[in-house]
Amino acid sequence: MIKSERQLYVIQLFSCSLMWSSGFIFMKLLADKVDPFAIASTRAALAAVILSLWFSLRGHSPLPSRKELLPWLMLGTLNGWLPNVLTAFALEHAAAGPSAMIQASGPLMVAVLSHIAFVDEKLTLRRLAGVLIGFGGITLLIGPAAFAADGSTLFGSGAMVIVSLCYALGNVYAKFIPHVEPARMALGQQVVSALMATLLTFGLGGVSAYGPIVMAWPATLALSIFSTAMPITIFMYLIRQQGPTKAAMIGYLMPVFAVLMSVAFLGEVIGVREIAGGLIVLFGVAIVSSAPKAAVPVT
């Protein structure tokens, strides 16, 4: 990677991480007042409208071509409505900071999935050690929540683990679709996410589920634009240019930004166990990301 490309990668990595991690703050502000499906629906719908307008202003159709239908459906599910709903649910029962720390395990899951999917992404012993260390950190992060009487915090933590898995699967899948422009993958993800989440909202909560959204429009708008439409577009370019493993390194920075913002803006208190667990997760991620790739057999 030449110097200019490395600088662009670092800028994209930091900006995407900062914007995406702010979503934990906005979703936490909405979580106690708004139905999780309504949050996911509104977030994706506004982002889809913004991206559609952007394509239209550039003279491109926002409608999918035949070759884009499957990628849109897959990414809209794995990186869209499903993790958005689960994150909103998790933040009803868990603090934003620890939730972001659990999601930081994403690169570990990407490493495991890439080992299965790609010949040049095989796990070495060092990478495997990093994965095991990172998952040990997740166990510490969940900690006493596993034994809580009502189980709500455990459910919230478990939901964030599934969120990380969803994003990991989506990141690896995106590497298999080079024929679709990254920005259009971002558009399709939000369109499908909006459609599915809206159907679920109407089916489970009805129109009244959207009522509280109107009263919380500043956080909703910020969540849709600054924490969704912008970072997901940057992220799709990262996957295409750098591959899923390097793109997943945003998970290395997101918990740092999210914890700092949760303390500053939400007044959350992060304990010793959470800090230790988060550092162990990040240490595992650092090992995985810095370890050399396994040698590819010559055939």
C-alpha cells in the first residue's frame, strides 16, 4: 500500500468509526421511548431517501438492476434491518459503552469466516490465539449479566453478539460481489432494510409505533444521516479497496469513540470489568489484524 493510499485508508477508517459509533448514542436516546422496529425502519428509510436523492442528482437511477437484487437483499438483511433491530433491542437493556465493546468483536468473527471463505485469509496460530483472546474478553464483558435474575442484560449482550456476527457475515459476503458499485450496495442495503423493518413495524406495532419518533426527530435525523448513510457508504468502499478483514478494523476504533461519547453525553459509568473486558477484546483484535497472512500453497 503506497503512502497516499495508506493515508486515505486511515482517514476513511477514522471517519467511518467516529460516525458509526455515534449511532450508539442516538439509539440509546431513542431506545427507551421508541419501538426497536420503528427505530430500524425510520433510520433505514431516511438513509435510503438521502442516498436515492444523491444518485438521482448524479443522473443515476436509484432502482436496482437485475444483478443487484440478490446483493441488496442479502446486505439489507445481514448489515441492515436485522442488526439495527437487535441493536435497538440491546440498548433497551444494556449501556451503550459495553454494547459497543461487544460489537468490537466483529473483526474476530470476520477473521474466522474469512478463514473458511478465502484461500488467502487462513488463520495462522497467531491469528487463532488473537480470536480466542478476544472471545475471552467478550465473556468478561458479559460477566455477571449471565446470572442476572431477569436475564434482560444477558439478552441485550447476546443480541450484540448476534449483531457482530451479522455484520461479519455481511462484510465477507460483500467481498464476493465486485460487480456492484460500493455506493449502490450501501443504497440497496438501506432500501431493503427500510422495507423489511417497516413491514415488521406495521405488523407488530401498527402506525402508533411511529408516534414517539416525531417527538425525537433530531436524534432520528442524526442517526439516519450521520450514523448510517454516510458511514455505510464509506465502509462499502473500504471493503472493496482493502478487503473485509481490514475494513472490519473499524471495530477496533468504534468502542473507543462510543465509550468516550457515552460517558460524556449519556453520563454512563464504565467499571473496571468493562474496561478490562474491552481492552482484552481490542488486544485480540490487534493480534488478528497485525498477524501476517498464512502462506498460500502454490498449485
